[in-house]
Amino acid sequence: MTIESFQDTLFEDPVGLRFRHAREKARWSLESVAQQLKLPVAVLEAIEREDWARLGAPIFARSYIGSYAKILGLPATLADDVVRGKPAPQLVSIGSGTPVRRPANRSVMNLAYLAMTILIVGSVVLLAMYFQSPRRSAEVLPLDTPSISSQVAASESLPVAPATGAPAATAAAPTSEAPVMAAPAPALPTAPARSGDELVLRFRGQSWVDVVDQAGAPIERGLIPAGTERRFAAGRVAHVTLGDATAVDVDLGSVALDLVPYSEANVARFTVSSEGKVYPVAAN
């Protein structure tokens, strides 16, 4: 071993500087590397600053650092060294309230659902009673009542007796007419609940997940254990990131979603439009 190699081993640059020097040696800018890796520039800047907390969970950090090292020709073991020295992220509960308050919150939600159901059913009943009331009933004339013109035409067509000039015979008039009742108006149908676009995540293995709604607020973020299922209402989810795409089954509108077109380095990212269509995340 030469003196220079010994000194390089003894005074080895930090990981972040190694990435920066390798990138500058290749004469690449952060934007060009980010475009090739389809990663945000902020992620590459965090790696060169050794801001590992900015990378999120260890599975994300290993994926980002491994991809960056591969394109720069650095050893792939750098990702393992960083992840081993990086503390595990603390899971943050997105649910509202403490475990003691959750039963109370669940009871309030149940009461709200019950009140909404009573309101909807009551509105439908009131509409049906309104349209079936006597004031809204159609006036129907008896079908057997002849008009005046038809009576005159019938009297002129009858034969006249020679002596009296009166009609020879008249048809017996009906003694009574049965009243004809109007058919009741049908009740207005209620619109069925839209549940075909529900997003379902089934975790066959442990995986990090990040689900964001249409307003950009997090719905679910953290490490989800195996055997867990998450359901999200239609039109609520806007962006989904799965740390281990091979451990998660995704159903959208009762149709299984293939995650291969949206996966890179075992991390799946996709967006869901308000019409229930899935698109890959556009590169920054």
C-alpha cells in the first residue's frame, strides 16, 4: 500500500462530499442528474449535505442513495452504510386525538352518520307524500261520458216514428258511473352512493406509505405492518407513495392496479384524478 492510498483511507472524505466531488468530476449539474434519476433536486442536495432526515424512512434513503451512487459510479455499499448509521424515523400518528378520546370521536361520527341518514330518508318520504297528495292528483273525466256533439249526432241518426216524430228507440242510459281514480305519482328515486372508485391498500408485508389528499394534506403517513388494510373514499386521494411496492396490493374501483408502470427502485408513486384515473408522478 502506497502512502497516498493509506492517506486516502485514513482521511476519507465524508459521504456527502464524495457524491459532490464525483458529480463535479463528471461535470454534471444537480438539475441534470435529478432529471436522469427522476428525483427532486432537493433529495440530491440533502444527500450531498448529509441531511439524512430529509430523505424520510430508511427504505427511501437506501433507494435514493443507491440510485445516486449507481449513476456516479460510486460503491453501492454507501447506501447500506448510511442506512445503518441513520436512526429509524419516528412514526407520527395522523389520527385525531389520543387513544382515550378515539372511542368518543367514533361515537360522535356514528351519531353524525345516523342524523344524515334520518335527514335523507325523511326528505324522500316528504317528497313522496307531497306528490301523492290530493292537490297534486290529476283530474280524470269518466271514459263513458259522451260529449254534446256526439249526443246530437246520435239523435239525428235514430229513425223517427211516423205519428209522433219522436225517435223510435233510445239506448238505455247507464244508471251510474264508477269513479275513476288517478294513479298515484311514483316516489322519486334516490341516487345510489358512489363507491366504485374507492381506493383500497392491502399490505401483504411491511411498507412505508404516504397518502396525500386533494388539498395537499397528509391522510396516512408512516410504516404500515403486514396484514393491514386501508380504505379511502372516492375522490379524496390525490397522491400515493409506497415504499415497498411488492408488498402492497392496490384496488381502485374493485379493479386491481398494476404498480409496475409507476414503480422505480421498488418505490411506487402515482396520482389519482378526481375522475378516478391513475397517472404516474411527473418528473421534476
